[in-house]
Amino acid sequence: MSAMISTKLGRFCSMMLLVIGIISLIPKASVAQLNPNESQTLGSWNDCATKRALVAYVQSICDPKSVDFIPIGERIAVFDNDGTLWPENPIPFQLAYAFDVVGKRASNDPEFAKHPMVQAVLKKDTATLLAGDHHEGLLQVVAMTHAGMSVEEFQKSVSDWIAQATHPKYNKPYDRLTYKPMQEVLSYLRSNGFKTYIVSGGGADFMRVWSERVYGIVPEQVIGSSAKTKFEIRDGKPVLIKTLDQLFVDDKAGKPVGIHQAIGRRPIVCFGNSDGDMAMLQYTTIGNPRRAFGAIVHHTDEVREYAYDATPKSSGKLIEALADASKQGWYVIDMKQDWAEVWATEPARK
Amino acid sequence: MSAMISTKLGRFCSMMLLVIGIISLIPKASVAQLNPNESQTLGSWNDCATKRALVAYVQSICDPKSVDFIPIGERIAVFDNDGTLWPENPIPFQLAYAFDVVGKRASNDPEFAKHPMVQAVLKKDTATLLAGDHHEGLLQVVAMTHAGMSVEEFQKSVSDWIAQATHPKYNKPYDRLTYKPMQEVLSYLRSNGFKTYIVSGGGADFMRVWSERVYGIVPEQVIGSSAKTKFEIRDGKPVLIKTLDQLFVDDKAGKPVGIHQAIGRRPIVCFGNSDGDMAMLQYTTIGNPRRAFGAIVHHTDEVREYAYDATPKSSGKLIEALADASKQGWYVIDMKQDWAEVWATEPARK
């Protein structure tokens, strides 16, 4: 009798393990279609329209029976960085880096110190540096600090800086100031078969130094402003030197251009926070043969972060995209109302 | 007794299914470290130095216990296209496309027909078109046929062309003329956790139309020559228009530049076939902190394909890279000796 039970148990176990075996053999593509527990997955979001719409969207495009189904390889999501994944105040973090580098060089190089844009840096004259459609002064300073360096030298410089610099308001390392709700969106989309890309006005080489560690976004999924490097053989070894040639500004209408250049197909999900992201939102959501999703992070929380839109202190002006959001079906994230928590990590180093 | 046997059988089945279950649960990363049966995987290769070296290389960098171990995400392999994955004779296939498009337009547009490069096309004067370090005439013709079109219009034009055009020597559709041994290398590397990229002097937008179907290489892993597109809203819908701005030639020293732009890290495997691939081979293999592998397809088979190196009929000159191969440790593939089969598919459409 006990043998009979054992037999039945054995058969039952066999069946169960067969089921497990079969489930395990299902490729990731199908596993991704299972719905995770979104309330846990997006745990730092309050219940809000954006969260509900995002979950409904992901469920519909991952469901092979849905008319909206989109195959895994075509699930491309793009994210602005400054103001969308981490703050852009009091100044964009790459500008803080450039300020530090320029300051050090100016103290050793009187000729360099005379340049009007270097003077603007030394006087912390952000108005001059951020003037123009694409912050030309800033770009000039950034380019001056980078050009002539090899890619490896530049990477080391950024890596050294980010290891010791701290944000003036939070007194935390910059790379520990990412938004927890957005980190959750990145993870949620990836667990549903999306490739997540950064598409930022910031320098591609600057972001690639830390994007994988900070966001889990590999270098080849970082699209940013860039100039062409120059290939040389130095002492028998190949090097790529940063130049000012073919400078490409990955902002405004440049964002869809950068996306096409790097990816070659339209994204289906886009998150931004400023008018600089409007073209990317349009490119993702208007006339896309695939069902798409667009959202704007609206900075409404002056206590936990910053509150700004039409008149930001540095970058991040948000007027046109906000005015168009309702018409285009872009979700507007009210940071103060919609986010139960803001920060992904507490400071540890300081 | 029979119950006992059933019990034992049940337990045995349970154990087996448990093993299957566990094996199935091992993530792809680990599965990739198992060595497939390379003699089957690379079945159209004869036993040769390149095949043996490639297999030994992949085994060593995939073995977590090896000093040469390279994590999955960093396994980047780059392949030239024309002459490496498919032929470049009698003319590169994209040139055949441009010839057809130019021919049609010239017959309807007398002004267009007067242009010296259009005249060169109409006279099949490849010498003029392929003159210059980067085949400037060819680039001009290609650009003239593309500029002003939207990306979608261009994609349709390429797609329509490739569906009906045939290679003059083989009388097969161009996209059925890929090299079987190279298709096997692509699959073999991918099954071992590599991301495979095309890095070609050909147009990125041209190749992206068919790269996934023909090679299993998704659009975002195609790096090629390109000019910036222009973002516009037409009739309320976003479009990207092809222009001649910031033309980037992804050839010679441009190849490492294009790789850095798109990927942001050094490849560890590189296959090319001409001096145009030499900088990419250098960038991959010289001074790379990771163990790397480089190889050159040498066209030695005038019966099954073409035989050329120093004096090709169209593109594909191979002098310097061949002379340097032994010193740099690049494997030279003797197409005639090393490949048991050349073609990936037999013609079906004609």
C-alpha cells in the first residue's frame, strides 16, 4: 500500500517535474509574457494613471493573442537621462564635471583661462553657458575639456571624478541620485522583453562610463551627443582620440535622428521630461504602426527634489510638450503625487 | 513487486526530470558555456587552422575557469559584409541597386542624366565610380539616389529591388548568395553568447532592410556608412528624411570610429577581407586587454566564387592586411582550401 502511494507520489512528482521541465524549456521570449506582480515591481509608485496605463500597455503588447502584440526584438524603449532618470539641478551633472575639469586646468594654464567660456565657468555664469538652442557655450566647454584625449583617458577622468564628487544639495555621490520609480520602470520593461536605451543630450562617452553600473544599460544602448573620434596608431597600438569633428547634438529634433542612426527602427516606449524630448515623444507615438506609450516626468516636488517646468534654473524647460500631452496621449507624471519614494539608494560613501 | 518496480521507475523518472528541470533552469549565459559539437556547427568548414583556432578561442573565453574568460555582455564580434559575408563581385551589391535606380531616373530626367557620375553609371564606368580612397564617385551616386527620400520610402525601394534583382553570374537573388561557412560562424558565436555586428562601408539603412532576415543580425547591430537624417513633421506625422549632412564613411580608419560610436567598447572578434578592414582588425586585436581573434577571408576560389587580392576588379583590395597577418596573428582563410561548401542557400526563386 505504501508502495502504491510511493508509486502515485512518484508519478505525481514525475508529472510535476515534467511540467517544470517544459516550463523551463520555454524560451525567455515566452516567459516575458507572464505578468509579474506589478504592484511589487513598481513598488515606489503610488496608484496613478501613468502606472495603470503602463501596466495595461505592457500586458497588451506582450500578449500573443492581443491585436497589439509586438514581438520581443521590436520592443525598444527610450529614456532621456537628465531630469528623467536622475536630476538636472542645480546644473546637469556633466556640467559639474566640466566645471571641475576646467577649473583645474585654468589654474595651471593662463592662456586657457582667458577664453570667454572658461571665464563663464570660473564665474559660475550658467546663463552664458546655457544660452542658445542647444547650450552652445556648454558644448564648447565640454568639447574643450575632452578634445585631444584618448577615449581611455577620458573614461578614466570621468570615472575618477564620479567616484569623489558629490551633489551640492544632497551631499551624495551623483551616481546615487537616480529616481527609484524610473529604475523600476527600466527593470519592469526589461523583464518584459524590452531593450532599454538612454537617449540624452549628454555626451555618449560620459554616460557610458557608468550607465551599466547605475542603470543596467550597456554602452551600446547609450545614445548621446558626440563628435567623431580619430583612429591612430600610437607606439604601435591603436587609439581613438576625441575631436570636435561632426559634432552631433542629441537634443530636440536630434533625438529621433540619433535613434535612427543607432537603432534603425522606431521605439514603442518613450520617457522624457522637457521640450528637448518632444521630438522623441512624437517620433515614438505619432503615426507609429505599433501601439506606443509616451510619458513625461513633471518636476512638481520642491521638497523631495525640485519643482520647475516653464522657467527652470538650468536646463529642462517644459512648455510645449506639456501643452501637447493631453492631445497626444502622453502621460504626465506628477512627481509629488505619483511617486511614493524618489531616490533609488541612500548615500553610503559620505 | 511490480509496484516496487513502478516505484523505482517513478523515482528514476523523477530524478531524470529533476535533472532536466535543473538543466533547463540554467540561464542562457551558462548554457552558452557548453561546447556544442563544433564539427557539426561549423560543418561546411574543412579541418583547417582557422577553424581549430576559432573553436579553441571560443572555448577559452567562455570557460569561467580560464584566465581568458570574458563575460557574456563583453563578447562583441564584428564582421565586414561585402566580400566577408557575401560577395563583392562583379560590383558591390549596393552599387547594383544604385545603378538600377539611377538608370530608371535618368531615363525620365534629362537634367539628372547630365551629371558626370550619372554618366559614369550609364556607361558602367566602375573605374570612375570606384576611384578615390573611399570611392567618392560611388558615394555621390548613392547619396543622390537616396537624399530627399524618407527612411520608409528608401526602405521600400531597397526591399522591392532585392525581391526582384538577380546576380549576373549566379542568376540568383542577391540575398541568397551569402557564404555558408560565415553564416555558421555567426550562429556559432551567437550560441556562445556573442553579439554579432556588421561593420561595413555599405549604407547602414541599405543593409538594415534585410540583415535580420538574411543573417539574423538586428538593425541596431548594423554599423555602416551614413549621413544624418532630418526630422520633420509632415501632415502631422513625424518623418526622417535622408540628407547628405555629416556623411560618415564607415571604411578603413572609419571602422573603429563607427564601432566606438555605436558600441562604445572594443570588439573581441573581427572578420574582414580587405585592407578596408585593417584598422578594425588592429583595433580588435592589438593592445586589447581581452584575448581577441582576427581573421581575413582570402578570395582564392575562382571556380566557386572569385579569386582576387592585390588587384580586385571592383572593391576589396587586399595587400597590407595580408602582409601583416602573420605578424599580428590574424588567421587567413583560404576560401578554396578551407571551405567545403561556399553558398548558404540554393536558388529557389529563379
